Amino acid sequence: MTTLLKYYTGESMAKMVLEAEKAPGSANVAKQLQSELLENWLRSKKTPSSVFRVLKLNKAGDKAFESPVLAMWLKYVAFFKDANPLVRVNVAEVLKRYYANEVLGKMLIEALKVPSTKKIAKSTLDALTIGWMYQKVEPQKVYKWLLVDGTAADDAGRKLYKSYNTLYHDKYPNAFR
């Protein structure tokens, strides 16, 4: 793996491994390479945030959840958590380092619509919502971040905003309405 990483970036290695996983004849080799890549990052003391940058997900804009290397990053997050059970790793916190709330809101609402990213988008939105509530973020800001204006009543962003608004006013009843 060390030799390969001299010639290929972490991003290109991740893409190769993910592509190789799809081909029946190379799935076992891909699995081995993936294990070695994850181990290499861990031995190199790479945090999930630094691997996010290695995979150039920080440059993906609001398309990070469409990137093929997102799956590799999520595998590393799980691998890192298993290897470091006392270290708190939160996907939402990593994403917040690289994306403004407006971009993050749009990205996650779109990711809810895709079966392969729905689960991680939902858990990330849940974590963000809890963080916003803890920070007493006013519903008007959340409305803006989730791009609710002009959306249909059944839109995921609108539903999330409505539940946030209700919870916010239940928790902070004296807040300005």
C-alpha cells in the first residue's frame, strides 16, 4: 500500500478500490486493498476530518453526497471509531467544518432522496438538529438553511423545519414567535 500511495493519491486509490469492488473478479483484491488503505490511514494517525480532505470531499461543494468516495470516507469513520472507541467522532461536526449551514442543509435534504445516502443523511440531519437546538438557533435561520421557501408541504426540508420549529418553541416557550 505504501508503494501504491507514492504513485496515487488517497482519492484515486479510494476510487480504484470502489470500482474494483463492483467487478466480480476483483472483489477480493479490492477488499484487501481497502483494508490496507484504511489501516494505512489509521497508522498514519489520520483523523476522519483529515481523510475527508485527502479524499477531496471538502472540495465537492454541495455534491459531496454524490461523490463515489463518500462511501470510503464513511467506512473510514466506522473503522476509526472501532479502533478508537474513546474518541468522539461525529459526521455532522466534520461536515460543519467544511460547509456553511445553507450548503449543508441543501446537500443533506438532497441526500435524503437517494436510497444509498438516505440513512447517513437522516442521522446527520438529526445530529445537526440536536446541535442547533442546543445552541438555541432560531427557527428563522433553520428555515433559511433548509431552503424551505417555495417548497411543497411534503418536502423533507419543510417537514424538518416544522418539527424543529415546534420543538424549539416547546423547549424555549418564551422565545419570540
